[in-house]
Amino acid sequence: MGALVVVLALVTLGNPVAVAQPPAQPQNSVGSGLLQTVAGLPPIQALAEITRQLFGPDGRYIPWARQLPPLPVPHTPQATPCPSGGPECITHVIQEMQRRGREMIDACSDNAPMLLSYLTATRATQNITGSPGEFEDPAFLRNWDLQFADYYFRALDDYYHGRRDAVPGAWRQAFQAADTHSVTVLADAVLGYNAHITRDLPFVIADIGVTAPDGTSRKRDHERASQMLTEYQHQVLTALTGMYEDADPTMRAGANLEPMVYMSFTQVIQAWREYAWRAAEQLLLAPTPADRAAVADQIENLSQTLSQIIVQLFTRNDPPPHQGPCAKPTAELDRELGQA
């Protein structure tokens, strides 16, 4: 896990997305500073140094990305898949995830760990957007959630209904690993996170816009969502361990490394979400279609590179033939899937 966070976080932060004529940006980015600090350190020491810089001593979330101001991006027409912006927007997503999740669990699918993790995060989004004062524009977050989920559902449907040329490369790698049972349960989830955050999220943010009609940046709500999602990762990891520790003993090993695993996982997610925001800005600021296509290519290439790294780090070492992991029946699993 130390190697995971060092490689995934720093590869992401160390890959700025640029257009032909990029806006002026500070030279000393968080990514370049961390790269200089940990260069040459062994993975565990590098992990400790990153943790020291990004987290407090108790491992709580520190919103370091809030120190990075948004670029001035004009308001653009926004996708509004749920015009009402009400709680029912996310309720629809949860119900669809539960339907798909029941099918995956029944089939012992390797895609289930990602979906169950995503379902937990989506429930958290529904809860927190219902709390007054948490977000400047809850309706915007609900539309983001629905648009984001649509990218995931579309990738699943295209891949498993034979439209694989339409599936982004990072998703194809995730689904291929799932179909061949070639990586651990945690890697099944992380491959999905990578495809959905580093590949899908830049396009989703660009779809819904980074600037409100009054000129206010949406980045504060983006950062609050990042904080909420990272805070729920402990719950995600605990739930996955309870469901899959019998099917995949590496989940028990991960649980024994808490809080290191938790901190590592959340650091990676923070880095990926900050990258997604910056990539979306560059998609929107690209002066020509060719420049936008170049940014899109960089997004695709980075997400696929990260997928390859994850597969290499978490390839199963038990002898084949490999079977899909079957989740242990629990009351919590029944509640998540709407069966309790």
C-alpha cells in the first residue's frame, strides 16, 4: 500500500494537464513539491512524509487542495440531467446501483467491490446534500452525482453488451481484470475508482461547469465533496473487509494495517479529484477543438497508465484457476442493497 500511494498520488500530481496556450500557473505546485521531497526515499518513508505533509498526526482529512485557487473560467452552459435538483435525483441513482449490485453479488462478480464502494459514497452524498449549509449549491451537487453515475452505468452497459470500442481504456482494463479474476478485491475497487475519477470526472466536471452563472467558482463545493468522500473511505474499507475477508485474505491484511491503508487510500482520492478539477478547467479553456482533443488524450493516457500500475501492484499470487469473490452475507450488505 505504501508503494500504491507513492506511485498513484505522485504520478497523478506530477502529470499536469496542459493546452497549447495554458494560463499562467504557479511553478511550485503541490505535486512538484512532494516529488522533490520524497525523491529517492524508500516507499514506506515516502508514504510517511506525504502523510506528514497532507494529514495531521491522527490521520484526519486536511483540505490541502483548498490552498490551490481555481483558474478563471467563464460560465458555460451546464448539463442538468435532473432539472429539479432535489433529493430524488440521487434516490434514482441509489436505486439503480442497488439493482445492479444485487445482480453482481448473486454472480460473485469482481465488479461488485467497486459498485458497493460507490453506493456507500452516493448515500453519503445524498445525506450531506440534505444538510443545510454544507454546500453553496446542493442542486448542483445532485446534478453532478447523476451525471457522474451515468458515465459509470454507460461504461458497464457498453462493455457487457458488446460495445467495447465505446468503452474508455481505463474502464476496459478494470472490466478485463474483473472478468479474469486477476487482481485482489481491493484492486477491483481501486481500478474502478481510477477509471471513474481520473478518467470520467474531468469530463463530468466540464459537462456541468466549474463556474456558476454569477461568476462564482464551484471549487468550494468540489472540495467539500472531496472531504466528505475521503471521510467515508474508512467506512468503505471496513465494509469491504467484512464482506470479502473470507474470499480474499488480503483484505484482512489490509485491515491490520489501519490507519495506514485508510490514509493511503484517502490521499490517492484527494490527488485524483484535484487532478480531475484541473483537467476539467483545461478542457473548458482549450482554445480550439484540437487543443481540447489533446487534453482529452492526456486524460485517457494517464488513467490507463494508472490502471496498468494498479494491476501490476495487485495481481493475485494464488494459483489458478481463479474464481470471482463471493461476498459474505451480512445484515449490512442487505441494507446497502435495499433488501433489509
